[in-house]
Amino acid sequence: MTPIALTMGDPAGIGGELSLRAWLATAPCFAVLDDPERLRNLARGLRLDVPVVEIADITAASTVFANALPVLPIRLPMPAQAGRPNGANAPAIIASIERATRLAQAGQAGAVVTNPISKAVLYDAGFRYPGHTEFLAVLTGVPGREVMMLASPLLRVVPITTHISLRRALEMMTTKTIAAAARTTHAALRDDFGITHPRLAVAGLNPHAGEGGALGNEEAEIIVPAISALRAEGLDVSGPWPPDTMFTEAARARYDAAICMYHDQALIPLKTLDMRLGVNVTLGLPIVRTSPDHGTAFDIAGHGVADPTSLIAALHLAAELAARRVSRALPPAR
């Protein structure tokens, strides 16, 4: 498989340790876009036996990966200190994301996997995007089409709004945005996840999904029209589901992904059920992008206790989705 491009994330966080530990584990071939000297120092400090080899071209990763961690160099302006984010390194963090994206667009990287960033650090340095998801959509020329999915073996969830205030999220909750997110999710489940007939469950907004209007009218006025439009297009869509019962084990067996009305409605059940294997997937992009389902964890950075499970899951899922895209693009066998 074409190597995966793994970004550095915030160098003061746990991303570097996760990258090192992912190489030590059973993971698909990847190259890190990071400062190689930083990773060498980190490996020594954590007593991890990870040889770090600087490469000039990501295609070399395939020959290097079995014996060493391949690194495409992105030099840090300032030495990284665990747990102490430094805005001076923001340009390198952004450059890592940009270069990884270009490699994937050019077909030199099979996918992009992103280590966690601190949005606050980047905002202070002039970054004008809510997060990775929106930035990647702009970089790949599809702003507004991006959809965030959190996926694990137990549950897939899609919030129709992401990193904005709850008040603003409710203002943005329209029939159009719900339907658009559902269409993108349906296409991704079918084409990238290989689910022939995707089943979507749409959450209500209010307690008990509005209780027939007694607890709110958003279901009848906004959500049901979206569901009706999607069903008219032939999509298997159910709802609105009461949010407090749709994530039970029995309920989850009835759908392949849940379309949720705002960030926490989607992420709380996912992270409660299966945070270790949760993976963030950006749908609607011309490239494959995944990331671990957690943040920079500045409080434990450098302590040698970071759990790479979610990053490893993100690498495996990225490889799976990329392989499926390649197989779809191949001409049919004669």
C-alpha cells in the first residue's frame, strides 16, 4: 500500500510519543511529517527503541518502515517542551498538515492521519479555521462539503455542526444542513466503508424527540422534513429518534450511523462507549483523512504513559478506506 502521511500535531503534546509507539506496534506503513531530531530526543527520553530515519521522499517509507521510523522533515523553529505549547511552532504544525495533504492529493500518500493539535495555540498564531476538518476542506478545494464522523467498532456518529457554540449550532440546524450531512454520510458508508445499503438514524433535538410538540417543535418543523426528503431520494433513514435511548445496544443494531444535531450529542455516547478505539474521519473530502479521537493531552505529555490505541486504529482505518478507494478506481476485471 502507498504510505500514509502522519502529521506531527502539537509538538508539546503526546503526538510524538504516539507516533513512536505506533511504529512499535502493528500498524500500516506510514511516514511522519515532523522534526526528526525532536523524535530522536523523545525516543531517548522515553527509552523507546525506535530508530528514526530522515527521508527526502515519502515513497522511500515503504523500504525504510520495517527497520526504522521514516520521517519527512518539518523543522521546528523552537525546541519543543512537553506540556508547554509554544506559538512559535505553529507554522511548523500547519506546514505538516499542508504537506501531508498535498502528498495525498498527488497520490504519493494513500491517506492523511493527523496527530492532535491545540486549536487555541494555532488561533493565537493567526489560524482562522475551527479545526482540522474545516482546514482540510479548504486545502482540498471542497469547503462546506466536509462532514465529521466519529467511528468505532461499536458506533458511528455524525454531528451536523462541530466546533461552534451550542447557541450557534442550534441556529445552524436547518433541514438543508441535516439532509446534506446525511447524504454525505450515506455516500461514505457505501463507497468507503463498503456498506451496500446504509441505514441512517437521525436524532431528535429535544427530550423525547419533542414529545409530539409538547417539548419543542424543531422535530416537526426542521428534522422531519429532512428525513422525508431523504426517504424520497431512496435513502434508508429513520427518526427522529429520542436522543436518550438511541445509543443503547439494542438501538445501535438498527442503524449504521447516527446523524446528530450538535457536537456533544454525537461525541458523548461515542467516547463513553469506545473512546480507545474511536477514530475521527472526515467525510466529503477527495482524500482519506482520519485522526485519533482525543486531544493533545498536555498534562501527560513526556511522561511515557500516552496510549497509542486510537492513533493505531486511525492508521488502520485510513489504510482500509484508502484501499477501498483504490479498488473502486480500478477497471473491472475481464
